[in-house]
Amino acid sequence: SLKSLLDQEDFSCASFLLSVLGEGTFIDLLRFIEDVAPDPVTREIVRRARVDETRHVHFGMAHIKYLLSRQPQAAEKLIGAVEGRARQLTNVTSVNEHVAQALIVLAAGGLEPGQLKLASSRVSELFKQMDENRKKRLTAIGFSEQQASEISFLHTPNFM
């Protein structure tokens, strides 16, 4: 996943993939962890990381919004970068099972079956929220709703 970012020869494409899509999704993950953190120290560390990541996302969004306002045809190049990355990562079809399980246990605050069931649905909601927020960021920078849905669908499901 990270190598596919380094393989980008165009700064705007790399910035789009990393800052808008990858880090954009990551801030949703950090907010989730912040909300379910088991202690105040973890909560504060994750909050600070989220604030810093948000700055990166805003930089990437501003860059791409500016690019698209000056060169609307660049949208096809950016979509092509997402499609190319999706082809490279065809073996990544979902979040790593260990990561998903860790998120469920973290959200549950323990291993009680009732807690795990509720936490599992919270993690499913996280994934839906990630999709919705990606689409909102994409439309905010100039993509149509249809393009935003297609890009979000293609975005790798491993948070990056």
C-alpha cells in the first residue's frame, strides 16, 4: 500500500492518494480510537495525532481543490491514479483481520460476548463513516457525487 504511494511520479497524484484519501480515512480511525480509548493518556495521544493528521488532510484538500479549479481535466488523472492503485492492490480486499479484531476488542473494552457484539457493530459503523467522510471530502474539493462514490469504492480498504 505504501509502496504504491512512492511509485507515483506526480506530486498531485501522490498527495491526493496519501493526504486526501489515506490520511483522510486515518483521521476517522483516530477519532474512533479516541472515543473508545481505555484511558486518558491514550485518548490524549490519539487526539494529538488526529489533530496533526487533520492538518495534512487540509493541506492535501487545498492543493487538489486549487489544482481542479485551475485544471478541471486533472480529475481524470487523479481518478486514474486511484484506479491504478486499486489494480496494484487487488489482493487487499478488506481490513486486516487482526486489525479489525483489535478494533472490536478495543471498542468493547473487554472480551465479554455481549460487549463484543455491540463493538462489532460500532466498527461496522466506523467503516460506513469512513466512506461517507471520504465522499464529503471529495465533493468538497470538486469531484461530482458520482466520481466521489467511485473513488471511495476503489480506495483501498486497509485505511491507507
